[in-house]
Amino acid sequence: MSAAEFSHKLRVYIEDTDAGGIVYYVNYLKFMERARTEFMRSLGFGKNYIFSSDLMFVVRDVAVTYMLPARLDDELEVTADIAQVRGAVIVFHQRIRCGGALLAQGEVTVACVDRVEVKPRRLPREMVARLRLSQHVEA
């Protein structure tokens, strides 16, 4: 984990799994969403800021590679690392680990849009500045 990588812990509940007790693939995206939300909150951009700024974020692209299954009652560590910030876009690198083992990793691109018109909108300057301070680009 890099110094700039944000980490969020969560537990796998029965509602997250299939009949075999293995996490259903789409739930990894939910876990990544939670980590991104908590990361933004840690920088001062929680839901109150987002709503009062009349903006919202939508996922534009996502690519996930699954390596190992997560299982019922596992404690997971989900990370979020800023790869790129530009215009109306934030690109996150994310990983899901259990006990140090890498279970899944992905790249999620989110776009900032106007809440009413749902059209692309430049990221607020204050947000860009804080995101760039936390940015870690892999070599």
C-alpha cells in the first residue's frame, strides 16, 4: 500500500454472498464504492459538500480483475488511490485484500456532473487541489 492509498475495512455479510458463501462478483463494485465515498469524506467532500455544490459523481468506466474469492465473514481491506485528476474526471485505482492476499483490483473512472442537467462539469478547484495532494501515480 502506498502512503497516498486510502484504506477502508469492511466485513462480508451473508447478503453479500451467493449460495456457496462466496461474495457475488458485483458486490466487489459496491465495496469499492464505499471506499471511494469514505476517501472523499476524509478529504472534506462528504455528501453535504456534494449536495450543497449541486454536483454528483457518476461512474463512466470500470475494469475489475478478480483473483481470489472473498467469503462469508471475511474482513476486507478496500483501498482507493488517485491515479489521475483532470477536467471533470477522477480515475481511481482500487484493491480489495483479505489478510494481505489480493482478491481483486480495478480502475474506476468517475465523472463530475451537474446535479440538475446531469452534464459534465469541471471539478471544483478546491477538490482538485486536495485530490492532487493525495495523488499517487504508479510507475
